[in-house]
Amino acid sequence: MRVRQHVNPLLASYDAFRGERPALPAGCPIEVEIGCADAQFLFERAAVDPRRTYVGLEIRTELVDLVNRRARANRLPVVAVFCQAQKHLGEIFAPAAVDRVYINFPDPWFKRRHVERRMVDDALVVGIGEIARAGAEVLVQSDVWEVALDAMESFERRDELFTNLAGEWTFWRAGNPYGVRSWREQNAEQTGLPIWRIRYRRT
Ligand SMILES: C[S@@+](CC[C@H](N)C(=O)[O-])C[C@H]1O[C@@H](n2cnc3c(N)ncnc32)[C@H](O)[C@@H]1O
């Protein structure tokens, strides 16, 4: 199957929500990966704790289909939803419905004219603030310093919503606390790239 390398999230064609709302079992904790690609991270989480529901949000439809086929074939509690996460979190989840949010290795968009395509911005942080229950955890990780710093700035500016678990304006230095790896994370570790992590709690 051919999967597009990148799509431009700012295209007007992503303005309206065209994904399928997932059926979320009541009373079952929900973990969300924003920009899940193949959802390796969520499939590994589901193998560790199959009593939760794992929702991957992804803007590339081919990957959404791939993840949902794999989840059905293996009867795992993972579901992918096609969306533009900066715009559609509120269409997918009820307020305060989510227990944990992961943003693993968001696209770096290195070129100066593409920086505005980066995913972790004020709109995304406010959106996470709406769907995350009080006490919910957020992990962001990246192997690109500028991307991690940008993400930290977006969360720190919303200190009425989120508390940095390492202290204000501080990276989390104690590694990935969840014991499973996304595909990019595995790659960064194998090639010896530094990984910048930030962790927040919804206040
Ligand atoms: C570099 S990949 C990382 C994939 C995976 N999290 C990992 O760590 O291996 C970033 C993913 O985010 C998706 N993405 C980018 N912008 C998005 C947006 N606004 N909404 C939803 N997904 C997005 C991309 O299509 C891509 O699959």
C-alpha cells in the first residue's frame, strides 16, 4: 500500500471533521496518541493493558485504515480516527473524557516556510485541555530540540490548564515512563539520537 510521506494539515480540505467517531465503552479509561501513524505505541500499550481503550488520531487516511484493520484482525482495543487533531478533538471526545495523551515525535517541518504546519500549538493544547480529565497525563517526545521546545512553550503558556511534572520550563529527564516505544522512538534509540521529553498533568 502506498502511504503519503506528509500531508499539509493547513489545507482547507481538513477543516471539517470527516472521520468516524469511535464507540468508546463507558467506564473504560481512554488513552490517545495524537499523530499515531502505524500506532505501534498503542498496540504495545494494548498488549500490556488490554482493559483500556486506545485511540490513535491520524491525518493520513491510509494509516487510519491500516491500524483499524490490524486492530480488528487481532481483536485489540485500538481504534484509529481520521482527523486534523488541531481542529477536531472536541468532535471525537466528550469534555474530560480522556485519561492520557501521547504525542510521539510530531513531524518536525524543518523548512522555515513550513514551521506553521507543526502540530503542537495553542489550538492543540487548548483542545487537549478540554478533552483531558483533571489529573490526566500528557507526554510529548521528539528527537528535534526546536520541536520539543516549541511544544513546551505551547504548554507552559497554558499553565492554567497544565502543570509541568518536571517543574516549569523543564524537560523530563527520567526516560519514557510507559515502557513501550513508538516506531520513531525505537528508531531514534537505535541510531543514538537524543530524545527530548516533556510531561504535563491536567490541573
Ligand atoms: C513523524 S510521525 C510520528 C508517528 C508516531 N507517533 C511515531 O512516533 O512513530 C507524525 C504523524 O503525525 C501525523 N500528523 C501530522 N499532523 C497531524 C494533525 N494535525 N492531525 C493528526 N495527525 C497528524 C502525521 O501524518 C504522522 O503520521
